[in-house]
Amino acid sequence: MKKLYVAFLWHMHQPYYKNLNTNEYTMPWVRLHSCKGYYDIPSLVSHFNKTNISINLVPSLISQIKDYAKNDVKEKYLSLSQKPAAELSIEEKILILRKFFMANPQTMISKYPRYDELFKKRGATLDNINPTFILGSFTEQDFRDLQIWFNLAWFGFEFVKKDDILRELIQKGRSFSENDKSIVLAKQQQCIKELLPLYKKLLKAKKIEITGSPFYHPIIPLIINNRNALESQPFLTIPDSPFSAYEDAEKQIKMGKDAFHENFGENPHGFWPPEGGVCPEMISILSNNGYNWMAADEEILYNSSDGFRNKGDILYRPYIYENEDYGRIYIFFRDKFLSDSMGFKYARNTAETSLEDFFYHMQNIHEYTKNFDYQPIVSIMLDGENPWEAFNDGGEAFLNGLYRIIEETSFLETITFSEYLEKHSESATSLGKLYRGSWINHNFEIWIGKSEENNAWNLLSRARNFLVNYEYNHPELLESQLRKAWDALYIAEGSDWFWWYDDDFSTENDLEFDYLFRQHLKTVYTSVNALPPAELGKPICKSLHTISSQDPVGFIDPVIDGKQTNFYEWELAGYIIPSFYGPMKKLTPNILKEARFGFNKENLFFRLDFENKQVFEKNYIVDIIFLKPYKKRIIFKLIKGEHQEFSIMSPFGHDEYRLERNFPNLAIEDIVEIKTSFDSLDINPEEIISFAILIVKDGVTIERLPLDDYINFKSPSLDYGSSMWTV
């Protein structure tokens, strides 16, 4: 019986978090993922006799892992974890409350009762106005337990399974001591130290193949020429300043290969192009560096072929791309459906259901390809670190079942890509052209084309042009200065900085990513004793977690009845529409669909629209909090009724509020409508009004709009109405 080969490629990478000027790591993700996905994936495969996999370890990730293994890394989240809870300052406690719940609430927080208890005590979002109000309810023991759980929850199943002490601490769950914390952090360090030796051992035993990458994970086609984005999207808005640096692509790929040899004692055979980004011009660089094969997405194959054919007829074999100008290389194209199912879909089901789905597709592919005159191979390539956060057990049951099913199924067999070419290179067929695109929608729109992304490209281009010219005109520069400047530039070429700009994806750490990108660019200048441009001192991110907003543009006077009385009554109001993004998108649906706000000469109006009318049955409380001009609150229960009251609360003492008075101008029916006078909020003409809207249940904030900011607009002037159309 002809076998169906299955080749897995688990891709592991992080952006370069170390600030070259301070040598401080700004984020904890290398440290935390090292104890989870980076350890689980190779460790698990060692338990299976017939399972072989491929892993992509980006060189800049290896470099950071090595830093942590030395145990002398400066990282603020690690320092906050190490500090005795009794010695934490107010500022440090606030930062811990903000950042030590950076984990999947459903699968990494709620599964641990004490961690979940602390999360609910803090609330899903932290109120920016009065963080000390929350501090008053957190004890020293609460902070110590939180310090431990932030680190303990990030241990993956493989390391915990072999460590009795960690299992005992998980079982203990609460009332941890400082000694317990020292143990957890020591175990974390132990795990990181074991990591690279584990990869080396499995590589030597041929249980895994490790693929190469450019050092700092740049998207090679965009580095060669960011106008390459126009092939897939001819009308894309591209940056004003062209970026074209073929030599940087050469340098990053050469640096990556050299780092691979330094760490593993051999050269890589396979190449993972960052973000699956490919173009013909990169092939000669890969050939010159000894690469035999590379990976790409199936949509690149379809767009490189002469017309679309049945997926089963063309996908399950390798291709040879050969061009007299660019060289020759084998290409494996990933099965997008199966890869994305593992990355985004299977975590939502039971392991059994997901495995049944996987095996069903394997049976169909085998049945379709078994009579082909070549040896079929299914290439499954995906992120090897982020998916497991969405599985209740970190992916343990699914991954164990996945490898077990393949080993027990007579027509299935895992294989590495290089091993396949050693045995079945004759199965490869010629590919006439190579389309320029990535593994997301076969284009580059995630990383280029929108205003923030293009601004970042312009700043990157400006920094590179500066460095090239400065180096040419200053031969006296020290080699160490130039090396640091070029390293900073290469770091800034990495794909992740552009990933988080604009509204494609976003996290609560957007501003930190933005800051670090600009710091890397600043280092290009400061390394050679030059003054960075002023633009690098300003955030590139314009706004967070908001896809649309507008200030009021004229007077309104809506009927307060909880209904859309007529189309125009809110037409001139300001509005804000929420959107919450992240690597796996928001985990729960939004409650608020839209908020509108406006005024006439004397009154301020609010309108809230909700995604689901069942919201009125959930015992929610709406809390509209004002930061400017005075700290006040509008609070009411979200219960249907045309003639209801809302309360205005004013500050009293330290971070406490008391009832000022109740007002009757509230209606809740299809929508929420509120009317209150400027006088009731002590707002004068032409004052800045800053507010945010909280949805609260059982004393816990479960949604905030905007998530990390305030809505800001100006109250009308005394003569505002004379110069505006009014309703």
C-alpha cells in the first residue's frame, strides 16, 4: 500500500525584545513561551518511536533563549516577579495588576481557582482612573500569589509532567511563600537551560529537522523591494519612501545560516521564509547559502500555476523552481485548511472531535492520491507557540492523539522534508514561475499599505539611507559602532513591528511594540553619535482598539425614549465603535456595538447600542466615568424601561464616590438614551470632556470602551450654534 506522508513544520519565533542601549528585555514572551510551546513540541515527539517533525527556530529567538539561559537577563516582568511582595511599591503593584494576567482567561487563568479568583477581583480590564481603588482590596498575599501564578501558569504540560515539585505547587494553589516563588522561578530557569540542548539532542538523533531563517525574521520580498507588495495588490497604497535593500536580505540570510551552524554544528537544508513571504529574487540568495528547499503557502502555488486546478491534483507534492536568473530550489506548499484548522479551529473542540476531523481529511487525501505516479506528501505548517494557549490542556491530548493516530495508521507516516527529498526527489515537478506573496491571503497587506505601517516603513527607509551615507562619509567610525548601528537596523526590519501597526491586529502591548521599534531605529543614529529625527520621539500608533470614531459635528436634540425615533436625531453626534484584536482575536463577543455622544447648548447626550438585546437580562451596570473636566460618574442599571433614573456620583475622600443626585432622563428599550445638563457635571463652555464607558457585573468590569484610553471632545462654545447647522 502506498503511504501518505505527513510533514509537520512548527514555526517558533519572537521579535527581538532586547534594547541594545540598555540591554534590557522589554517583554517576557521569550521566557514564558520557552517553558510552554518551545519545550512541549520537541519534548513530546521524543516519546514516539516513529514520529519525526520539522521545527523552525528563528536565530534571533535562539539568541534570546541563550541570554536567558545565562541567568543574567534584565527584564522588568522578571524583576517584578522576583521582588518580595512586601517590598513592592505602589507603582509596581499597579504594573503587576495590569500585566500579570497576560494569559488566555478561559484556558490559562480560569483552570486555576486562585488565579481566576485574583483575575475576577481585579476585573477584566483595569480602571485607569483610580488604580489605587483596586489596590486597597489586594493584600500582600494576593500580590505574592499573583507573582507566582503569572509564571506558574505558563509552564507547559511536558515540563510539569516530569517535575513533582511544580505539580505540588499547582496543587497547593494559594498562600504561597517567598520560598515557593524562588522555586518556581528556579524551575523556569532550569527549563530554559534545558531547551537548546534538547533541540540539539533530537536533531542529532534525527527525530527533528531544524530549518533556517533570516536572523531577525524580516519579510524578505519586502526587504528586497517593498514595491513587491504591488504584484498581488496593484492599487495598494505604498510608502512614500521606497525601501530596496537586496544586500540586507543577503546579510540577514547569511547571518541566520552562520548562527545555525554555530548553535547546531551543521548547516540547515530547509528554509522558513518569514510570514511565508516569497519572491523569485530571493532564490539566488538561498542557493548561495546552500539551502535545498523552502516552504510556502498553497495560495502561492495556485497563483504561480497556469490557471486553478483541483487542489488534490497539485498540492501534495514538492516543486522545483528553477530560473537562470535566480537559481534553483525545491518548494513544499502547505495545506492551508489543515494547518489553519490546527492553529485556529481545533482548540474549540474536544481533542477527540478534532482528531476525528483530522483523520477524516487524511483518509480522503490518501484515497484521492493513492494511485498517483508520485509519492504524495501533506505539508502542515503553522505557528508552534501560540495555538496551545487556546487549548484547555495546552494541546496535550490533541498532540498525543495526533502522533499516536499517525503511528497506528498503516497508510500514514510522518517524515521531515529533507528526508522526503532524500527518498523521493523524483516526485518533484517543475514550477514555471513564483508568485510574490505571503501565507496570509497571498499578499503583504498585513505589513504594508495602511498609514501606520507605511509611516514605519518610511522611518525605516530614512534610517537606512542615513546609515549608508553616514558610514560612507565617516571612515573614522569604529567597527563596534557600525556593527551596533547595523544590528539595530536589521532588528527593525523584522516582521513583527509592522504586524501590530494599524487595525489588522492589536494587543494591550501595542504601545510597547511601537516604543521598542522606535528605540531600535533611534539606536541606528545614536550608535554613531548622531541625533535621531524628532519623529522617532512620537508614537506611530494613532489609537488603540478603536476602528472608528468621530467628534460631534453639530447640535442634536434626541427624544429620550430608548428608540431610534427618526434617522436624523443622532446624525450629528460623535461616535466610537469598539474593536478588540489580538493574535487569536478577542475571546468573547463585544457587549457594546457602538456609543454615540453629543450636545445642544445646555445638555449632554449619550446613546449606547448593544450587540445583543439579551444584554438587558444580565443584571449589568453601566458606569460612565469622567476624567475631565471633573471626576464624576453616571451610573445606572441596564434594565428596560422608558422612564428610569441614573445617578451622578462625585468624588468623596480618597478614591471614593458618593451619590450627588438622581436624574430621570434615561430610557432603555432597543437602545439606551441619556440626557443630562452640562451644569450637573460642572462642565463649562469650551472645556475638554474625557470619558470612558464601563460595563460592570457583580462589581467586576467586564468591558471598557475605549479599552486603554478615554473619549475626548470639547463642549460647545457660547456662539457654537450660530455657526453650525442644528437639529
